[in-house]
Amino acid sequence: MSWIQDLVSPRERAWEDLYRNRHQHDKVVRSTHGVNCTGGCSWNIHVKNGVVALETQALDYPRISCDVPGYEPRGCQRGISASWYLYSPLRVKHPYLRGALMDLWRAARAEHADPVAAWASIVDDPASRRRYQEARGKGGLRRTTWEEALELVAASTVHTLKRHGPDRIIGFSPIPAMSMLSFAAGSRFLQLLGGVNLSFYDWYCDLPNASPEVWGEQTDVAESADWYHSKYIVSMGSNVSMTRTPDVHFVAEARHDGAKFVVLSPDFSTSAKYADWWVPLHAGQDGAFWLAVDHVILKEFHADRQVPFFADYVGRYSDAPFLVELEREGEAWVPGRMLPASQLARYAGEEHGDFKFLLWDEASDAPRMPQGTLGFRWQHAKGRWNLELKDGSDGAALAPRLSFLGAHDARYRVAFAEHAEGKVAHREVPVRHVETARGRVAVATVYDLLFARHGVSRGLGGEYAKDYDDAEAAYTPAWQERYTGVDRKDVIKFAREWATTAERTNGKCSVIIGAGVNQWYHADLAYRAAITGLVLCGCVGRNGGGLNHYVGQEKLAPVAPWAALAFGLDWAKPARLQNAPSFHYVHSDQWRYEGAADLSHLNQVRAPGGFTAGHTLDHQVRAVRQGWLPFFPQLDRSPFEVVRQAEAAGARTDQEIADWVVRQLREKKLRFAVEDPDAPSSWPRVWFIWRGNALLASAKGHEYFLRHYLGTHDAIAAGEAARGEVKEAVWREEAPRGKLDLIVDLNFRMDTSALYSDVVLPAATWYEKDDLNTTDMHSYIHPLQAAVPPCWEARSDWDIFKAVAEKVSELARVHLPRPVRDLVLSPLQHDTPAELAQRELRDWAKGECEPVPGKTMPGLAVVERDYPNLHRRFISLGPVVRKAGLSAHGLTWPVADLYDELVRDRPTVEWGGERYPSLEKAAQAADAILHLAPETNGESAWRAFKAEEEKVGLPLADLAEKTRGVRLTFADLARQPRRLLDSPCWTGLTGGGRTYSAYCLNVERLVPWRTLTGRQHFYLDHPGFLAFDEALPTYKAKPELAVLRDLDATADRRPSVTLNYLTPHGKWGIHSTYGDNLRMLTLSRGIHPLWMNDEDAAGIGVADNDWVEAVNDNGAVVTRAVVSARIPRGLCLLYHSPERTVGVPRAPSRGNRRGGGHNSLTRVRLKPTLMLGGYGQFTYAVNYWGPTGNNRDTFVRVTKLEGAPRW
Amino acid sequence: MNVRAQISSVFHLDKCIGCHTCSVACKNQWTDRRGVEYAWWNDVETKPGAGYPVLWEDQEKYRGGWTVEGGRPALRQGGPGATLARLFHNPALPVLKDYYEPFTYRYQDLFDAPAGDDQPTARPISLLDGRPIDIESGPNWDDDLGGSPVYAAQDPGLARLTAAEREQLFEVERLAFFYLPRICNHCLNPACVAACPSGAIYKRGEDGVVLVSQDKCRSWRMCISACPYKKVYYNWSTGKSEKCILCYPRLEVGEAPACFHTCVGRIRYLGVLLYDADRLAAAASRPDAELVEAQREVLLDPADPAVAAEARASGVSEQVLEAARRSPVWRFVKEWGLALPLHAEWRTLPMLFYVPPLLPALAGPAEGDGGFFTSLERARLPLRYLAGLFGAGNTEVVEAAYRKLIAVRLHRRAAQVGDLPPAAAAGALAAAGLTPRQADEIYRLTALASMPERVVIPGLAREEQTEPTADPQRQYAAGFGFLRPPVGR
């Protein structure tokens, strides 16, 4: 065509240099985003003229194997917008101080030469304290100098140490894996101080409690490349194509390799769009769906036809063959405790016989004691804690009998509660009789109980399901229809496809699961229903199989040395680590707005009363007293004061101090702070927040935070309900407002937390500091690096806390010149012999047992604090690591020579006559971690496996033999992401080009899970779980509005619509990060809107993009509506999580105050079973076990905003 | 035969997750500037949807692309005479509200707000004049069916459907959507080039990239209305039109264009296609239903020695020829017929091709009786809608592509799991016209290919371009100071 000419003339094309110039850059530096997304993507930061121009993804991940798709490029729309922050008007460039406080501080400093005295003069005066508290969040920030800010922060810290004790100084920072040294900076400072770190995984409601319940493991999942091996992928409560942006290509690629992708989701999500099959089930009802799937699997693949692979798998790797004693209850029988070996004459005298459980051996036709159960883990003779099917006393081979059907002594009618229907079903279960120390008892296998629980009869009598169409019998495909809205035919088809695929592929079926299931009150039950389907089909511990929980689960791979460094364990143990849900439930006074009846409605039980009765706070207090959960502040007085009083009473040794404390507690002369949470002596006082948005994005009950922590304005309509309802704690008529003396926020952006804080310190962005990053979405470790120096007055978190430590040490030379003895209370810990502490529920405070520290109550330890040397300790890797070795998950191995190599070859610091590896710079700390961790040092890995070998009694060190010479350094990582080495701290096996999948180590090398039986648990043998009817997989009703009572105090302005309020992870932010930046706001709608169904919207006269107000008793949100047919009726979505700081008008229904954020509409409801402790896998570890900050059981009323929005 | 080389692309829509990483990569690299705040050279749209600029597919309104007059292609907006008449008033031009008014926020207020009685918030303001605005549109406004009763319902492509079909597309258990990422198509018959009164737009000889010379552009903006894809944008600050440059500065150094490099869904493929320029006019003049096939016919087999000889004779370099033989685009477009041009009926011969998305099957009880995978019969989006996008109305070319996509999956399932009737996979392959080996190759390129296999960039002999303007006695191109001296020096 004549009019289309190709132009080649160079002269006419010389202008093309214009765009070439724009493209040019001077250097490229590898970094990533230390943000809570679990992406762990390696990025190249392009710097031009000393300024960050833009970022693109690194493409140089070492390929795992040529038959698995690669990881390049990793990084999403949010990450690629990060460079916007550096030079944006939202950037915190200088230190800021709240104006009202600045005025007070400067006046006080003029009067007091001593900064600590100056601070005391402000906070000791209620009027001046109120003045700046009430100003919080309301503008009036003023620029200050680093010098002034550091002095104020250090003065408040020292004052609080002296006046209230270190356990009143708290810190919050989430998800260390994303930038582990930035996290460690603050936690190291706090722990050397004796302060408290709040947990995050449980608070974010991302901790899947079912994981510790079933596997004794916090969370371990497959890397995303492993999805590619799966042949049946089910996504539930997760929206991978929206939230796992850099990973989801593996799903597409698996689909093109013959995998089927099924999405369970109430809305037509972006993942549903991507799926072979969308199952539109009702929100929060995934558990009902899976229970019915399990019913079909049990019937067709375990009863009508036995699949050898499945039967062999559950016999070896689950508790299915273990024996449960049946107990008489009226006319019927109920499942009781697992029968322990101590009850059998044959095993009399076995060490820890109460913690060795029994199965029925086919050959000897007798109950026998297999290896690998909890007792073998902690007994003196090592080497029998493994999954070989052998008798632990004589080594005889065992063949476990799964079912007594056909070989039973009798059939017992066993009662099963169907809570949702309010009835009890009686079903026959085959039993054998066993002679025990207590006489003859009837036992059933967990496997048989599982059939009975799911209503699969196998010819047994009683109220079993007649067939799949029996809608009255739990848990049939017909039964689940009323809860899920899913047709029974779909459930049957799903179950058959699932199990057939697993049978054909030896378990290559997987579940991707996340917040959409995990953030409900009864989430652990839903998870267990899905896990049952996995374990019944042999899908756990397989490449391409397993439960892949992806929400907030970031994996800090080099965990052992990192934990030592992050929690100051290189200087002193134990650390003060607090589960945040309990902390915030109590201290932000959310408990005051809840009655005792609320709990009984939320959590129905067959036999109310007894252990299950009471107010949630009563359960919380009991959990603290019995050592199940931590709680800080610990006691009604400073821990320094406690030691001083004990010493004054004549105590000399640590043991005598502990004895004195126990006596005082028993006599109630000394009380736990949680027993009187609103007393001023129980308040937290100083709060450090860094790397997180603690006051909004994660603040379930945000408005309660504003009222009770901050003492500023709030939008709460709810009335108090706990008066007279709480038995174990003091009720104070007047709820305190403004418990906190000081809130310090380290931030690079002015987010809601910064806006409401007293001191805002300018933090370096991810392109301005050195750090380490790992995730469980892939199996590499790689760095953050400073592409440019910290901009303006910013400093890295490491340098900021180092500076605070230096200032604290300076003031301490005057105020705390000598070492101080501190009493630390700590809960019974998972992966320690404390797992054997409490087989029964006995409360020492009620005289049911003796108070014994570390056994029936919290452990008591005396720790010496050295404040003048706090800064020196901060920058020195302490000697405890060298002496005690590294520990993780109950393993310990020596690293003294590796420590000495650091002293010999790397920078050191010298003081007090000793030389230590230097931690002065973050990159030095990174190198110290890399040099010690088994995941990055092959020698350390080999030794850790050797230590594990000893415990397990089977060869394992061969796994580390080939990579024993590997030594990674920070400089190596700067060149290329490196794949992590296998380590016994984790459970996947990656040698020989394998993708990481959880629990392969357990299945292939017979290392037990860290549970009661050492196997995967269908049955939760704990008196608390039995009391709450949750020992077996079960269904409990999703709480509706009448139970939740979210709208009792909220006036109805019609027309309105009441909707279930969900806050799933969204497309345009990672929590609140990125969601306030111009790129993401432009690509969305310039606001964080409320998504609702078109008919629901039409019913209240709302058109697309209209302003709406969503309110309930907790607060109010004002935003615009997105009206869409892809949202089902009856629910609305406000994607997690908007800031109040960007484009939020005022809320008419709350006095025309500024509209809130998504957490203005939530408050937490803690589940008591998750507070249990001191027994097997139900034993505390931080971010590992404990109640969660669930938030999806929430309703709101939505109305159209009248008139124009008010700003 | 007049052989030329075109760097061309395939977007595999089945893998697209609509994340917009591509859009931000492009924005950061090229249009984060005054005058083009509103311009997204790369954007991603939800279909059905109204798109960006709104209703850009409606050529009744915008008059873009070509029609056929007297057996020859003719610009829909009119030839040179009509252009002259509309130089000062072109009613077919999109205006700002058809894109959106770019906005930002008064972030500084968060720092500067004086102490008051309530929390400050950063109000939205216009990025153009700083005044407070109500945000009512954006470059991705109907993302994920947002505002479906308004925007998705307006999709011009729905006109091909019956009223009943349209209605059910907006019932929650029947609706469907997918993503359509769009950049400049770097067409073989670009309407923008033909429409430019200043001769400022040209195709580069070595790679076919279409560029607006920032020297020659005189802001007549005829390219903006002529481009039916609305992928030329007016920079109101410089007074020049700008558009996607396929990141030629990156191509020239062997790097993938930014949107390809950053495509985290791994949907983007890039490679050389050879074509016969002598056959373009005829191809662009065929009836709608034949246009997809006509466009395939102008593509030449790089493995054919005769084509290679002609190519050399036409000045195609050995490096480009070698790259053409490794081109993933050739395989998707020509060898397998899986990738299809967007709106071929506009006759610009676009050189960006789309593998259509496997569509979700119907949800709900009906699935209980359905097959194992997606099937064409049970797809939620009517094929006629897809044919309107990717087949110039011809459903057969779209169906053929789908038969292959489905057959590959059945074939792989049979090989990997073996739980489907053996005849199912074989039958599907036969019906799609694929051999098992071809199916494996399609699977490999779809699933396993790494970046160097997905993006095959020829060496572009930059020294030949710089030679005429460089001083051979000095360092060749990386001199101190300016590649291009400032005006007046």
C-alpha cells in the first residue's frame, strides 16, 4: 500500500533518541518490598541521576527443574507502584511530633533539666495527659528534629521502666519474613529492654488453628510451583488470581497440563472466572460442603470399596487406627479420651505412659503401643520417636486395624450432637473391650468414629443416613444443601472426581485456602473438614497435594538464628511474646461490650455448663492463670517491684523468688493483671509500631482502640454488656479512656497509624535499606538493598531502634545505672516437655491442683537487665548463641565454631573485654544469620539433621550431605536469589529439582508430626475440645445477626439493607499499603468502594458510584458503592483495607465525624477452645496457637448517603 | 514478493489475570509526565465492558479504521479531502471525559492540617487544575464487572446477541468476564499512518514498530480518530500525539518491552513475523468473514528457503531471519491457528494476536451432569460475542481455536491422570486437527516456556542506524554529554 512507507532513514529518525533518553538509567540494584503479601518477589530498582526511576522484576531465579514452569517474572501491579512512594507527598520525610505534646514537652524540658523528669511531669498530670491524648488523630502534627524525638521517646521509655515496669512497653510489627531485620530491630530493642512483642498471625486471623490441631505445626505449605504438580486444585476462601498475583500462572499452567481447577466462592470472583468449575456456595459454609464430600469419600472409597493406597496411608500417617475410650452418658455413650498405654498392664512402667497412645494390632489381635507418639518424643531414651509401625516397647512389627467392624465385641450407641439442627443423633459404633487399670473399658477406633460422625452406616444401626438424599442426617450431600446452597449432585460429582484423581495419582489433589474460610469464628472446623478430605485420600506430604493455606503465612526460612537475634535470646531468655488477640480483646476493652450469653450462642454445645460456661473473659483469665496463654502486663505491679519485694521478704535465689511469687499468688496477695484489666496498674503505657498499620488495617475494633487506648474521638454506638457477667475479673464501672502514654510510629507514609500517633519517625523505604526476605510461596532467599540512601531525614528501622537504644542507655546511666532483676512469666511452650504438663483440666486457683510454675501455671524466670549496656548488646551478637547452640521446633544443635568464624572473619565490636560479631549494620546482621542458619549454611543443616536423627532414630543427615559445603553470604544474594537448603526446621524436600511441598519429610522419612500421636489428627483428644463437642470434625452453625447483635444500638434509617460484611483481600493494595498510592487509586476508582449486588443496591435506591454509609454498633464507613451482578445478594465486600486518610468524607450517622476504615465495623470474638494449653499440640507458641481476631461474622446496615458528601 | 519483518505479539488470554502490572510498568516508564497523565499506552479491560476510552469499539461514534470502497481499503473517517475539511473540528475525536479526568489527592494536608476537632483526610483533586473533584471515571472503571448494569451492559459487542442471551449474562450464576489487555497493535495497515496530514507517523523498517515523530507531529490529531483501537493519545502539554512505542529502546538492547517483561501472568509472547507487503491491500479488502484467514495468508514461513531468499533480497537481516524461525508468535498464529487478531473487521491488519480465554462453564446444579473440563457447548459467553472480538464475526475461526485448546487439556489429562475415557482425548485431538505431538508442543509453549522462549527479540543492528550521524573517529554512540545536542548547539 503506497501510503504505508517503512522509514529507515537514520537522519529522519534521530528524534527517536528522545525515548531512549527516558529509558536510560545509571544502575540497577536488587531489592524487594517488605510488605505483608508473602510475595517475596525479587525486583530490580533502576536508578537514574541518583534518583529511583522505576522498578522491574528480576528474571534470574535459578530454575527448579526444566519440567516445572519458572518463577520469572515475580511481582505485581502493587509492587511495581512502590517507587511512587519514595518522592510522593505522602512520604514522611522528617520526624513529627503531635503539636499539643510538643508544647507540653518543650515547656517541661524548660522546667526540668532531666528528660525523664520532664516526661514524668507530663504524664503524671491528668490534665496535660488528656490534652494531647484528645488531640490524637486530629491534625496538628509538627516537624521536629531527630534529637528531640529520640530524647522524648527514650525519656518515656525510661520513665515507664522505672514507674510501671518493662512489661508495660509494647511493640507491634507484623510478618518478619518480608524484611526480617527491620522486624528484628524493634523486637531486639524491646526484648533487651524486657518489653513485649505482640503477635500478628493470629491477630490478623491468618493463623489456621486447624494446622496446629491436626499437624502440630504453625503452618507449612507448598511453594506455588508445586501447584503445577497437582491434578485437582480446589480454591476456597481464597482468590488466587487477585491476591496471589505472582503465583497464579502456575494454576493456569497446571490446567494446561491436565489439572482441573475448582473454585468455591460466594461471588463470581476473578478466580471463579479462571476456573473449570465455580461452585457458588454461601459465604462461610465451606465446612458443610466438605463434611458432605467426606461423607461421599468415606462411603465410596473407604466403605463400599477400599482403595489400598488410601487405607495404607491413613493407617500409617493419621490417628485413624488409634483407640478412643467410650464413656457412659445417660443411656448413650460418647467418645472420650484416647486410651493411653499407662492404662495397660503390658505397658506398666513405661516412661510418659499417659502420653503414649494405642492402636489395635491385627497380628496379635491386641491393643499395642506404636512408636512416634508424644511420650517417645520427650522420654529419656531417644530414637523411638518415629513413624515406623513398631511397638515402642519391644520393637515388634505392628499392623494397625483401622476398623473393628466385623471383629467387634459389641456395638455401642454413641451420641453425636448436631448443633445446627439442635438435636443429638445416636449411631452404633463397633467396639472392643480392653482390660485396663480402671477395669474393662470399651474402645473404638478413630476411623470407626469418623464413619459414625459423618453418618456413613456400613450396615450399623441407629440414626445413620439412609442415603445421599437423606436431608435429615448429617452430613449427607442433601443435608449440606440448606447451608451451602450447593446442589447435592455437585457435591457427589466433586467428591468422586477428587478421590478418583487422588487414587490415580497417589494423592495429587490440593486445596488452596485462605482468609475467606479462615476469618470466621468456626474457621478451624471448616478447615478440619477439608483436611479430612485430604488425609482420607492420602494427599498430604505429596508433591501436588496438601492443604495450602495462603494468608499471612509468610515463612521466615532461617528461623533459628533469626529468632535468637530478633528476640535478644543471644543475651537472655525467655522473651516476652504476647498473643495480640487476647491482648487487644482485654486492653482495648472490647470484652466490656460482650455478655456471657453471647458466647453460648456463638458456640453451641451439647451439654452447656461446666467448662464451657461463662464469659469469654473468664476463659481468658483462666488461660493465663493456668499457663496456657501469656498475658502482659503480667502482674498487678512492676516485675522489678515483685523481685524487690521477694528479696525484701528474704528470697535470695531465683528459685526462692519464684517460690515467694507462687505463695503470694496462691494467697491472692499478688494478682494477675488480667484479673483487673482496667486498673491503671494493668494498662500498657508505651507502644512502638513499625512496619505495620496497627491502629487501623489490623485493628479489629478500631473504634475501641481510639476510645480506650488513645482517648480520642470514636464512633461506637454499642453499649456495655459485661457488668455482672464476668466472674474471674474485676468490673470497674468507669471504663478507662486513653490507656496509652505514648505511641511511636516508624513509617515512610502518613497512614492512619502515623496520623494517630504521638511521634512519627521517618523510616527508610524498601529501596533505601539492606535486609533479607523469604516466603513460603517460593523457596528462595534474597535481599532488600539500598538503591539510594534513605531520602530526606529517613533512617532504616535498624538504625532507628539502634539510636533509641543508644539514647535509652544514655539516660539509664543516670536512672538505672545497675543491673536490674526482672521476673518474666511465660506460658507452657510447644516443642518443650511442657506438652506433657496438663492432661486434665485442673485449676490451681480453685484448689484442684497445686500451683507449680511451668506445670500447672506459667513458668517463672528471673532475668537480669543491663540498661546502660543495652545499646552495646543491641549491636553485638551475644554469647548465649555460642554456648547454647541454635534451637527450633524442639531441636538444638551446636554452632560455637560458626560463631567463632564470625568473630574471626567478619566485623566485630569490642567492649567489656570481649569481642562479639558486629550487628552494627543491618547487612552485618544479615550475614550473621546466613552464616548460622541451616537453610543457608550446609554445615549447620547437616548438624541439625544429625540432631534430628538422634531424636528420631532413623537416618536423615543424608539429606544434607550433598550441600554440606554451601555457605551463602549477603553478597551472594545480591547477585542472584538462592534456593534454600533442606532443613529439619521445615518439612518439605527440595533436593534433586523437587518443588517444596509440606510434610514430605514426615511421609517419606517417617519423622513424626509434632502432635499427641505423632500422626495427623482427625480426633482432638483434649478435655476442652470434648466439652465443646469438637473432638471430631463437626459442623457448627454460622452465627447470624440475631446471635451477633451488631445492630442493637444502631438506628435504622430507611431504606436500608442489612448485609453480611466481608473484607477480603483486594486487587489494589496489600492491606493498606499501595491502596493509598496514586497508581492503584487511579486504576481502581479513586476510592476503596463497597461492592454490592445490583438488586440489593436498587432496593435502597443506590446506583453505581453513589455514596453510601455502612454502619453498625461498632462504627461507620462512608464510601462509594460499586454495583455489580457478580456479587450475590445478602453480602457486601469492602476489600481490605482502606485508609481513613484518603478521600473519606464525614459520617452523618455518627455525628458527622470523619468516616472510619473497614475495621470501624468490626470487633473480635475469641473462641475458648483456641485458648487451651499445656497438652500436646495444644500448647502455646507465639503466632502458632491461640484465639484469632476473627472478623467475618459481622453485619452492617447500608444506606444511601443523602446529599453531597461532607468533607 | 516484498518481504518485510514485523515484531509481533501474542497475548494468551486464558492466562491473563487482569492484574495491570503491565499498565503500571508502562506508565512508570513512559507516561508519568505532564500532558499524558490520562494516557495509558497499555491498559487492561474487563469484557464485557465499556473500556477505555469509554465505548472505544463503537465506530459509529469514533469513525476509526478502514472500510472497503471500490475494492480498496478506505479510511472510515474519510480520505485526505475529508481530513482537510475537519482539520479544525473533528467530531469523532474522543474528549477528556471519554478517557477520564486524571486526579490526585491533597496528601500534604495530612501533614499540614492544623490541630482541629476531627481527623484530616486527603481530598481528591484534579491533576490538571488542582481543584477538588468528584471522581466519576477512570482508566479501568468497570474492572471485574464493577458497575455491570451500566458498563458491561453497554458493551457494543453485546449487540450481536439476542435479548435473552444479554439478560442472562447479568445473572450471577451465568455471568462471565475476562480480561483484554491492549497496547498499540503496530498494524500492517495502520490507519493512523494513513490519516496523518503531516506524515509524522511511520513504521520502522527493521521491526515494523509504528512511531509518531515528535519532531514532525503538528497536533492535527487525525491519528487519534483514525485509530479504531484509540491507542494514539494527545499530549496536551507538548501538543504532540504519542503512543505505544513497543519499548523500542528496550528492544534495541535485547530486552522485552516493559509490559512483556513485567507480565506476571506470563501471557505475553513476542517474536518476528515475515509478511508479504505486496499482498496487504488485497488482504485488507476481503469480506469480513475471510479477514482472519486473509491476514494469516500474508504471513510467510521463515523456514521456507524461498521466503528467506526473498527476505534477504528485501533487506531483511540474517539476525532477523534467524529470530523469525524461533518466533513463538509464528507458532501460535500461523502454525497452530490459536491466536487471533482483535477486530479484524477494522482492516488495519493488527499484529497483536489473542489466544481466546477458556471460559468458565455454567455454575450451579447443571454442572452435576456436565463434563470434566470446560466445553464449548456449556461456555457462559456466547461464541458469537467472542467471534465479534476475535473473528470479525466468523465463529468458525474462534471455534477452531477453542477445539484445540480443549483438546490439549484432554490430551494432557489422559497422559497425566488417565481417568477420562481414552477415546475422549483422541477424539478431541482428531476433531481439533492436532497430532499428539502438536498438542504437547502447544502445552509446552503455554506452560513451560521461560522468558527467552516467550520473547524472541532479533538483533537490531543499531550501529547501522547510528553510523550516518556518528563520528567514526570518536567513541561510537556513548559519547560524553548529549546523544542529541540541545536545540541551538
